[in-house]
Amino acid sequence: MLVTDKQLSDSLQERQYMPVYLLTGEENYFIDKASNYFEDKIVEEGFRDFDQTILYGRDTDMRTVISYAKQFPMMSPVKLVMVKEAQDISLKEWDILADYLEHPLPQTLLVFCYRNKKLDKRSRAYKAINNKGYIFEHAKLYDSQLPDWIGTYVNQHGHTITQKGSVLIAEYIGNDLGRIANELSKVFISLNPGDVINEDIIERNIGISKDYNVFELQNAIGRRDVLQCNRIINHFAANPKDNPIQMVLPSLYNYFIKVMIYHQVPDKSKAAAVLKINPYFVRDYSVAASNYSLGKLASCIGYLNDTDLRSKGIHNSGTITDGELLKELVFKIIH
């Protein structure tokens, strides 16, 4: 059966084990989190040489996997057999798993980590896993979901984070939950219980400037604040490794698309839900919509597309730096 993160975690902590688990989906962070729990918590460390087997899909086959699954544990109450990169096992072999699951060994936990793909739901194997075990599937989070996920993750570690701080981390790091978790771990070390993570703390511990980042650039553009736009772009030009144009352009593109959508939302009280943003930030889009007509926004999208091509060497002799391209882009946008 399909289970949530909490259902999976609760059942494992209560030692309510299933004979087979399929960890799958496009978001590898959740697969890694679950597989690490299996490795670290199911079999006691002193018994792992006897009762814990880790295989890799590219180096094994399903018959070998099942042969391990049929072996009784020697020292531990249960045996763990985990197959990482299980998507590399040939699809035609998965029927062997379906046959095994007709009478699985109760003492074995058989875990498959199936990354970036989905096992065919019409297959015998998938149906057998769904019938006899747990399927944990997690789609990749949308960019708009990242700030809320960051807030929840921070809360789980006994702290809170400002709304702006969540957006700042999401904009800077992007849709890489593993990296976000690693960066936040640096922050947690320096905090006391219950501390609030704000932009100053983020800047000190992660290195994201609270004043010179894509989020602040968007807001300055939305206000048509020429002075602040120039300050931020000059900082980007002076620190290209920290603010690569490949990160800036997609963020600005998404920003202008949302401003265009805001223009066309009949009931502005529902704008946050339509834009999939925190209500705290709706005012920023309202200000931008008042400063940019739909026609101007369409032109801005065109400027971004042109700058993207030039940053990749198209219609660019190679003498113009990324910093100069950004300066030219922002000048066109705000004038």
C-alpha cells in the first residue's frame, strides 16, 4: 500500500515490519532519508555483518536478491536486504520478486530504492509489493513548495525561521533538499533551543547575503528602485561565482510570470493561492503589477530570453561578461 513519510516512520519505530518496501519517486532526498533509517536502525550494529546485506542494482540481479531474502537471520530477530539503484535491475526480472512475495520470509525486510523512475504499476511486481508491503513514493517538490518545506524542516529541529529567510534559502539553493538540509545543519549548530533563524543568521552561517541576492533584486525591480538594482547587479558582477547568471535568469523569469498572473487574478484576495506563494509576499507582487503593464512584462520576458541566449554564446562574440549582460538586462527592464 502507498504510505506517507509519517506512516512509514511510525511503523518502523513501532517495529511493525513489512516483508517488502519500495522507496521510489523523483525526490531522492526522501529515498535517502528512508534508506538511511533502514540501514542505521533495523539491525543492531554488532549483527550487521551477519544479517544486513546491501546490494546495487547495476551489480546484481533479482535471483541473487531473492536468494539473500530467503536466508534466515543468524543473530538478529530480522534480516535486512536492501537494493540501492534498484531501477538498474532489468524489468523482465521483476516477476521473480512477484513469485517470492507469494510466500515471503517473515523475518526478512526487503527494501528497494528505485530512483528517478517509477516501477510500472501494471506489473506483477508492483501489484505484489502494493499487496504485501509498503510503497513510499515522493514527487519532486515544486519551487513554490520549498519555503513551506524549509519552515517545516526547521520546526522539526526545534527552531523557527522567518518567512523571508525561507524564501531566501529556497531562491539561493534551489530545489535540492539534500543541500538545503546540509546548509541548515550548519545553522542549527550555532543556535540555542527555540532560536529564530533570520536573514542575519543565514548570512553568517550559510553565506547568503541578506542584501544582495536574487530575492532582493526581484523586489528592487518590482519597485523600479534604480539605485538598489544597480547596487545588487554590481555586487553580482563582482561575485559571479556566488551569483551565477544561470541562477539569476530562471528566478527572474518565474518572478515576471507570477506578476503577469497577478495582473489577471480577478479576486486579489485569492492571489496567494493562485501564485502558490505565502500571503506575506503578495504585496510585493501588487507593487510590481502597478509598475509594470502586461505589455511591459511581455517585453521583459523577451529581454530575459535574449540574455539567456547571449549568456550561452549565441549572438555574443564572447567579449561581454555575464555581469555586463545582467547590467544591460536590468537597465532594459526598469527603463
